[in-house]
Amino acid sequence: MATESKKDWILMATARSPTNIAVVKYWGKRDEALILPINDSISVTLDPSHLCTTTTVAVSPNFDRDRMWLNGKEISLSGGRYQRCLREIRSRAGDVEDEKRGICIGKEDWGKLHVHIASYNNFPTAAGLASSAAGFACLVYSLAKLMNVREEQGKLSAIARQGSGSACRSLFGGFVKWEMGKVLKCTKDSAGSDSIAVQLADEQHWNDLVIIIAVVSSRQKETSSTTGMRESVETSPLLHYRSTEVVPKRILQMEEAIRTRDFPSFARLTCADSNQFHAVCLDTSPPIFYMNNTSHRQVPHSFIVTNWFFRIISFMEKWNRFEGTPQVAYTFDAGPNAVLIAPNRKVASLLLQRLLFYFPPSTDTELKSFVLGDQSIVKDAGIATKEDIDALPTPPEVKDNNASAQKFPGDVSYFICTRPGKGPVLFTDEDQALLHPSTGLPK
Ligand code: DP6
């Protein structure tokens, strides 16, 4: 091994990767091991200053095995998905030289060196906020930097895809398409190399958009996406109709809506796709209920129409109908958290007012821990205190219907105000590292 004689060196890289929200959903695999999807999907990358994974990877001749810590807790790397990502990255590793410290690693050395990985999410893990997407994107990106992998971002996305499908889209900022690839089923090594993410437009292209996430539960979701989509592929006739008849056309329409910044079309397509995804979940046998109740209000499934999922959809649909044109797009992933997208700051402040009107904080929740992220939206909405929330007027679409404006305090744990954001970045500042530079263990 062409490294310095002393064995006490540690080389590290730290990166931050965003999460993403699909506006045309990926649901269903045609190859489970390689994670090849049955349809293309499109997502918006979320601003990593509000939602992101930070990962530090370190290598040292002193490490005796690969190890990983997630949010401070050691986890096993023995799973196939981690192993595949590590193997794919190692096989593409290049020579690395740190002249100042006299470290020199030849590309053939990487197979013999072990890594330590520490990863931290600034949002709840596995609560339906695509933590695996940000996590695997960050793992692959930071390892690629550490090991001097000179592949273009699309190739890296195909590696991240093998960790978690949606992760491939987090390798880019802005608006991203995951192309399913042409090879339908193949056992060769090269299989799936055309199933990659491509950037449709960067985060500046449509930077008026404001995204508000309503987090209703930070519990781990009951059915993982992986299991859920396997069951849908095996049992749902609607999924097969969706992937062959609906999504191909919808992808073209969504690309056009994004290209021309046509919010009404973008919103209609986003809502329709989210609703169809959840219809597929209900069409699965046994049915998957991602749109469960919040932890605060447990009602039997037979009363499901009264639950959070239908409430928020009906509030948003009512507002859109009242205005005659979509004001807001809503979408839900494999969990009950709602992602709401407004065309600009003005509409976003009206949206936030409505959300706070219907779903105020419980009495023991402080405002500053209830609305997180971009505080300028909160300011625009004229909300400085909890009394301002109590004083919010009933939305006109409810008033005009003569319906009673019901409120559901405590249904939402917190809101996050964010926007489209950029792709992964490497930190140069050692202080950002999650591993100790002298021990290679979590700080
Ligand atoms: C509903 O990417 O988490 O969020 O590939 O099995 O790891 P695996 O699944 P995952 O599924 C995401 C599903 C979704 C829709 C989407 O993000 O496109």
C-alpha cells in the first residue's frame, strides 16, 4: 500500500445532500435487487438548509471494519443496499494524494481499506420525509469525493438508486426526472446503467415556488415503501394501468408544466398523481393505509373519511375551487405528512394562514417550534404570536359555503416552510465533520 509509513492518519470528507418530494411518483420495481422502477418519476429537490442529511466518511489503515452511525446510533452495514453502494463506489475509486500530510492511496488500495460513516438527518427519520433519499444520496456523494471517483453525477445517481430508488433524484437540485431505463429485466452487471436521474431545471428556474410541509407524525411509518410497492406490484391491477397508460403521458405534461412554469397544470398533475398513488395503495391486497390518523386522534378505519388526510385535501380542494384556479398543489408520500406547494410568496402566506387557522398548535406548543424553516413566510403571513393565530379570520371559501369552520388543534406536530433547493455539496470546513479527526469515531 503506497501510504505514509505511520499508520495513524485519517482522511475524511463531509457532504450535505437534500431530500426530494416526488410530483410524479415512483411506486413499483421491475427488479428488486437493482432497484429498477416500473415508471419514470419527477421530483422537486427541497432546500437543504431546511431538510438535509449531512454525512462524514473517513478512511484509515487503523479501521478494522466498515462502520456506520445514523443520528449518533451505530447501525449495521451488512444489508444488501449498503453493500452494493460501497462495492460500486470502491470499484470506481481513483488515486488520492494528500501531499501536505504525506498520504498517498492508490486506486487498488481502496478494496483493503475500511471506512467509518456518520450520518445525521435534520428531520425525522422514516416518517415519510424521504430520509432514505437524502441519506443514500449523501452516502454515495461523500464516498465518491473521498475516493476520488471521477464519474458524472448521472452515473453516481445510478449507484445511489441501488441504495434507495428515490435517492437517485437527490443527486441534483431543482427539478429532476428519474428515467426508468430501457432494459426491462437483465442479470448482467451493466443492467440498469440507463436507469438514472437527470436534471430538468435547476433550483433558480422556478424559484418563486414555496413549499410548506405539515409534519403530523414523527413515528416510523408502518409499511415501508419497499414492502408496500412489492405488494402493489403483485396485487394491484390499477398500478399496472398507471405505469403503462397514465404515467408516460403525465411525465410529458409535467415536464412541459415545469419548463413553462405553468402552475395550474403543475398543481393539477401533482394532486392527481398523489391521489392515484394512494388509490394504488388502497387497490393493493391487503390495502395499505398510508393516510392514517395522526397520533393524537385514533379512530377506526371505518371512520377514515374523518381523518387528517381527507380533511387537508378537502380544505385545499375547496380553496382551489373557490378561486377558480389552483392556488396550491398537495402531495403525500408513503406517510401522512402533507407537502403543499404554492406558486409564490403571496399565495404561500395565504396558505400558511389557512393551515394555521385549521391546524393551530396545541396549548403547550410554542410558535417558534411549530413553524420551522423560512421565517419570512411566517412574517409575511402576519403571524408573530400565538394570539395572531387565534385571530386569523375564517377563510372565505368556508364562510361562503355556510359550513362550520372546524379547527383541529394539535393535529399537526409542526410545519416546515421551504423552497426548491440545490443538490449535494461538499464541505471544506473540517468543523462540519461528524467524525473526530483523530479517532474517526462520532464527535
Ligand atoms: C412514495 O425510494 O423509499 O416516496 O426504492 O424501496 O427504497 P425503495 O423505496 P423509496 O420509495 C419512495 C416512494 C415514494 C414516491 C417517490 O419518492 O417517488
